Amino acid sequence: MALTATAFEWVCTLVRRESAIVLEAGKEYLVESRLVPLARAAGAADVSAYVDGVRIRPDRKAQTAIVEALTTNETSWFRDGAPFTAFSTAVVPALKQARASTRSIRVWSAACSTGQEPFSLGMLLADSLLSEGWRADIIATDLSTEVLDKARAGRFSQLEMNRGLPAPLLVRHFTRVGTQWQVNDAIRKLVQFQQLNLTSSFAGLGQFDVVFLRNVLIYFDLETKRSILAKVRKALRPGGYLFLGGAETTLGVDEGWDRELIGRVSVHRPKNGGQA
Amino acid sequence: MRALVVDDSRAMRKIIAGALRKLGYETVEAADGALALAALQEGPLPDLATVDWNMPVMDGLTFVTQVRANREYRAMTMMMVTTEAEHGQIVRALAAGAHEYLIKPFTPEALEEKLALLGLLPEVAGA
Amino acid sequence: MTQSTETAPLEPDAVEDEALSQIVDAMWSSYFGHVEPMLPAFEPHDIEGPVLCASVGISGARPGLVSVVVEKAGAAPLAGALLQEDEGLTDEDVYDALGEIANIVGGNVKALVPDAGALGLPGIVAAQPLPSSAARQAARLDANWQGHWLTFVVWLAAPAQAVAGHVKHTSTDTGQED
């Protein structure tokens, strides 16, 4: 029944390669318990037999499933709180003035992962703009087609729902489906998901009033960061707003930005209104 | 900050109170709604009450309703922490006067994020 | 007699093994993440010998029972893991911890049952659980933790609607034969 050393080592190597997460010796039990449901679903005799099967006949889907089973880490709704407060209390009211003629705003959630960020933005926009007859579009992109499939489905586990989602918003915007919760169509239809590698061209995405690009630049080297920030500047409409992660900055990377403080949150706006 | 932890399970009171103390709270515990009301009468008024739903003697929904009916307790924030997981139950609890709702099982991170939403994270959090 | 197989297809039950397994997994990763994981069994495993069993009842249109059964020798270590206390646990502490496990699983199971009513308070017995005769086993999960066997099991009364449909259908058939 116990996991063989070969199977354990192979899983460790796979997970380290795909996620940079290191599973130390002694985690055999953890690996085994996480993989039992996959092994059972695949009809394998036990976990070692399942892993051996995937190892000998490489199967991209099964490899992804193994990595996901061992690295699941729920992301939060309204993650870090303050940026969303700044968005709804300062940025949206300012855009209401600036875009009064078109009554329409476009928001980009870059690196949207399983969808908590774009749906959080959607819930805020539903309350502040849609109720007043405005149009809002949220484009949500990620590198991984697997997380996009999950995000598009708009279904979240109980543990995911517990992570930072205010109960009044849960009640208003979600319906229970079995052990999961489904985001209602009113919010879901605001968000369009598409696969995008941030190092490739942004052509075809269109222009945005607000970009959320949080906790993703940290994974790139300086040159790539600079190139991404320059492309984001071009994708922003004049007077647009960029939100970065709390530990990220444009300073010393791309000088085409002004920084503005909203409460404790830094927002970044293209210099000269973006006409440079 | 002070929290009143209301749950009929000692194990669950220990889990919740332990997580709250790590965030910088002082905690008081009560094993049902009636004992929790008695604790409130003794004072001082806690900043937060975490309230289980299913308890002997007086359940959590009744406790929330009674606290809401008393103006002196208005400053206290109430969060249901319960295994009741239906949409309709969350609606009932909010209508009765609960401010937030955390479903068991929950992780310490989830508890912390709920307190952040309520503006009830002590500044010393994590210290 | 053969006509009785011609009943309307039963709707998939509200609570299945997969859902129970997700609920138990969420409970375990939330409160037992610091100890050795529980290994779900590939085959059903009936626990022989002394056990402790904590159960909560579900009232409503489909009354049910949710139980966690643990080998007696595994009960104190399990309670100790939940409480993060290894020594000085009383019987009361062990019953309390098992009861809370049943409560957490039971509440989440109740949310899957249409038109469910209230969740009962946990009861502890030193015997296998005893569901009412109207209830059928809906879902079950056997697992091993540190060499001790655990069983999570859900019983539910049959859906009232499906029973009504069955009766109506059979009586029509009977009418034709007569």
C-alpha cells in the first residue's frame, strides 16, 4: 500500500519542475493521501501503480492533475482588501466623471488565476455602476488554460468561499450547487476569460480604464518587467489606473508612470495622461 | 481587543480562541447562548462574538436575536462560525443581526480575512 | 413482477461518496493539517472490535444520520490531534472532539439534502451507528490514520417524490394487466 521510493521521487521532481514547490522526504504520506482520489478515478490498483502508469506513459493531463492535487492553495476574494476599497471608493467615482459621455468602463484582471479577482471586481461594479445603467466589461487573462477553465465555470469550493468573501455578497451573488457555490450569471457575464502570456503581444485586448496586474511581475526579470509595463501603458486609456501587488513598483523599472496614493494604496497612472 | 467565543464544543472553542489570541485578542468562552448572555451581563462588552449555531439550552440564532434587541450591546460585532452551510441559513443569520458568517471547516487564514473585512484585526496581528 | 423494474429512473442521490469525501477532506485539511494525513481506503473496510461512534441527525423531508466511527484505540489520538493536546485528555474531551467532527461533516452534508430541516446535537455511543429502518446508506468513506480505521457514513431516507412516482407507475401497470 505504501508509496514506492521511485514513485515518490518522480512526483517530487514533477512538482518541483511545474510549480517550484519542494516536497521534502517524509512527505510520502501527504503525497499518497492527495493522490488516492486520482488513482481511484483512474482505476489503478494503488497510488504507486497510478504514478508508475503516468511516469511510463507520459500523460499531460494526468501530470497537471497531480501537480494541482499537491499544490492547491486557495486564493482569496478581495485579496489584500485595500486595493479593492481604493477601486470602489476612489477610482470608480473618478471614472464616473471622466467617462460620463460613454457610460462604459473596461477593466483588465491580468493573471486572474481561478477567477476570484475578476469576480470580486464584478461584484463591486454591479453595485456601483450597473445599477445606474452603465456598461462594464472585465477581461480576465491567465497563462494557464487549466485555471481559466475553472475560472470560467465560476464554481468554488466551501473552503474557497470562506476566504475573504463578505457574507452579504455571497448571499446576493452565489447559489449553492452540491458541495460548491456558483457565481450568478449577472456577475459571470461581466467577465470574459482568455489565455494570455504576458510576455507576448497585447494586441487584440483593446484599451482599458483600469488594469489589475498584481503579484505577477515578481516572477519576471527586470528587462521583461520593463517591457510588460510599457505594453500596459499603451493598453491604458488616457487617465487610466494600474494596480500592482503591495510589494511591486514601477520605480526603477519603467519611468513612464506617476504614482498616486489612495489611502495606503499606490496606484500608477501613465505620465502626461498617457499621451507620451 | 476582546472576543467572546460561543460554541458548545470545547475543541472548537479552543481552535477559535487559539487563532484569535494569535491575532492579538483576549478571549472569553461560553458553551451556549444562555451562558454567553450571562457573560455579556458581567461585562466588559467584547468587540467581537463568534457564535456557533447548534448548541444546547440556547442556540446561536436566538443569542444573536437577543443581543440585537439590546441597545447596550450594539457596539459588539457578531460573526456566526458554524457548520450550517445552506444559502438560506446565511440569509437568516444576517437578517437576525449577524455581521459575518464563517462556515466550518475553516482555516486560520479564513478567520483572519473575515476579521479584516470587519475592521477587527488588531494592529499587532502576527506579532 | 417484471413490470416493477419499469420505474422512473432514480435521480442521482443528493449525497454521494465523492461529495462526502470532499467534505471530509476539507475538514481534515483545516484542522488536521499538522498531523499525518488520513489515507482513504481503496476498498470498503468494516471495523471489527471496539469502536466509538459520534452521530448527528438531520431532520426534514429526508431524515438522515451522519456518523463518524473510529476504532476505540484511535479515538484519543484523533481527539488529541484536533485539540493539539497529547496528554491529560478526559473521556469528555474525546467525546467532545468526535462530536465536533460529526457536527462539521453533518452540517455540510445537510446542505446537500433538499428541504433539510435542523441538524441535531452530536450523540456518542460505544457501538456501530444505528440508523432508522427507513434510511438507506447514501455515502461512505473508509480511511486509515496512523494505523487506526475510521468510517464516515451518511444514511438518508428515500426521497419522498421518487417513492410517490414509483407507486403511481406501478399501479398504472397493474391496472393495465388487470
